[in-house]
Amino acid sequence: MFHRSLSLLLIVLCRPVDAAVQSRVRDLVSVEGVRDNQLVGYGLVVGLNGTGDKRQTIFSAQSLANMLARVGVTVPAAAFQVRNTAAVIVTATLPPYAQTGGRIDITVGAIGDASNLQGGILVQTSLRGADGAVYAAAQGPVVTGGFAAGRGGNSQTMNHPTVGRISGGALIEKSAPTPELDPRSIRLQLHKADPEMATTLVSAINSSFQAEVAKAVHPGLIAVSVPTDYQTKRVEFLGKIESLPISRTAGLKIIINERTGTIVMGKDVPISPVSILHGALTVEVQTRFDVSQPAPLSTGQTTVVPEQRVQAKEERAKSVMLKDGATVEDLVRGLQAIGATARDVIAILDAIRAAGALQADLEVI
């Protein structure tokens, strides 16, 4: 049986909502040249319960043979049955100023035809940067946030079991490539280019040091001259700037994990007056195999004839009305009342954000 769901239909009417909050400069800017670094590696997840790569995925067997050869066990790759092993791509983000011995989170994704990484263990995997150097080594049990059970025609899958995460799963082996701070000037990049915010930041920095040390190069960049007293104390100078209080419009965040259908949000995230029309079209395809038996003593042959039935069902649209001053909590409560699933809520939040009614950033992990 195959199910396919086609939804959502959204009608969004909105106007912006503003809310002032107190933040620090570090929440709004980053130092030019100081950034995250993406890492990637190729590895093996072992210990799977028969849900790993099949025989036709050749590189899994070759990788397992190479790994065993490094520990003194020589076995031809053609002799392997790799049902409990899956080839994976491992990704991670190395933060700036990360030092040797620290730990970072990693994400593991199957690249072969493995059906489930649940219960697997990632074998030590080198993570490389864009320059080809090894910056971290990853290893540990994979947490998928879903499962796949059953075999053949009787099976059930929840969420996305071929991708998983390991919290603190990579050990940093080499410090992050971060440029040294200029002793004479520091350039601050705004996370979002905004002339008004750039002007506010410049005023706050100059007022703090009682001198014209900062100026806006353009709406997304501020140049700060380091005073003579701080040229040998650049870290302290930067810390003082980043700790300055700034009053700004609320910049809230909603975290979404589409693989598991998880949404994490604050209780008081504001939403403009909005109207949502939600409906769903479900297409169900059923295949049943009937046996065609010939008459006794005839020359016919017994055959299996597939019989397919397609059924389409469109649900009546349901609506949610949110008044002025509503929050995300009110939205979720209303969506639950009309039977919306977690993935429906994710799609609705993204549509509301695109229309400008959701006063928060969406981050997908």
C-alpha cells in the first residue's frame, strides 16, 4: 500500500508586529574573518540489525576490508556480507577559536541503500576542511530520532531513520583556522545589513569609549579603531564592545527538525493578525496480487495478476483565525484543534514567515 499526501493550501493576511528587547552587540555582529568552518568525512556505521547496505553497494565492502586491513585482518572485499554495515557521509561545523581536545556535534547520513541507521555505531572517521586538512575525528553511537520496523510488504517507518546525529561525537584534533586580530582596527559584520542598526551600534561604541572610534563603512560593516590603551589588549577591547547593551526589535528564533517533526520555539513569539486555510488531498494506491488458476487438465499456466486500486480523498478545508497580539503558542493550539500534524505546522510556519507575519527566524537542523 502506498500513501501520498499533497498539502498545504495557505492563505495568509498579515501586518508587522514590533517588540523592543535588550540585547548585546555580540548578538548582532561577528568579527570579519572569524567564522565557522564546514567539515566533512566518509565513514562506516556498524552494528546494524540487517538494515545496512546491500551487496550491490560495492564501496561499503571495500571500505570495511580496508578498515580491517589496518588492524591486521586481511579479508577479500568479495567475501563480505555487509548487511550490518552502512557507508555514511559525516558532516560537522567547526566554530572559530575551537581548540584541540574540544568536542563538536556531528550529523551522519547514509549514502548507500541502507534502510535504517538505528542502533548503529560510527567507526572513527576523519573530518576534513576545505583545505583537505584533518581537523576532527568522529566516533560514537548514532541517534536517528526515528525507526523502521518490519520486512517485505509489512513495514512501518517513522521519521527519517537514514540520518542521525551524535552530540559531541567529534574530537577536535587541530585548532580552527582563525586569523589574528589586527592590533589597530577591528571590522564588525552585521548579521543582517541594516542602516538603522549600524548607526545605533556606532553610537553605542563611540559613547562607551567617549571617542569617535567607530564608523559605518556600509549598512553591513562597521570599522572600529583600537585605542592606544587597548592595542596590546585586543581581546579585552573586543569583549568590552561585544558586551555593550543594545535596544533592538525582537529577533526570535524557531528551531525545526523536519526529519523528526520536532519544533522548538519560545512561548511569546509574536504573530501578526493572520488567517490560515488548511486542507489536504490524500492519494491512496493499493496493490493486491490475485492468483489466476487454469481449469483442470487445461494447457494454461498458473499466474499472479496484480490488481491496483487508486482512491483519492480531499478533506474539507479547515481555518484558524488569529487576532492582534497572538503568539506562536496560540497558533499551535489552534492548529492542534484542526488536527494538523507536526509537519503541517512546519510548512505553515514557513509560509507565515515568508509572508512577513512571523517575527522570528526559522533554523532547520
